[in-house]
Amino acid sequence: MVVDCVKPAQKKRKGRPARAADTTSTLRITSHDALAGTYEVTLEFKGVTGSAVDSVTTVVTVGGYEDKTFEVAMKTRRPSTG
């Protein structure tokens, strides 16, 4: 499950500083049984048009009946803004 997504950079606006892009997504994996397991998780990052802009694969180990939250970072570091 994706908990939090990439956010594009924001330009400086009246009374607010500029904000750098957040190029990470937070994911949560949940084990529904007593067995621990190691899983390969692939996340595809999509731009505003719905086309893939990056893809990252990571390995996550989760214990029995455990919730694990982890972050995955884009390789390109440039989320598509349109």
C-alpha cells in the first residue's frame, strides 16, 4: 500500500519559501500470517499524464503479523510536473 507519494517542487510564492521536490514514496507492507517473508517490491512512479517516469525495485523483509513502513526513492530525482 502506498502511504505517501512524490511531491513536485514548488516555486517561491508570496510569503512562502520555495520547496524542493520530495522524490520519495512511503509504502507499507502487512503480513497476515505467522510466517516471516522476504519480498521484492517494485514501485512505478508515474507523471501527471499517467506515463511511467521511473521504476524502483527493493527487497523488504517482514515478520509474522508485522506491519512495516519503508521509503522508496526515485532514481531520477525529478518528478514530472506536467
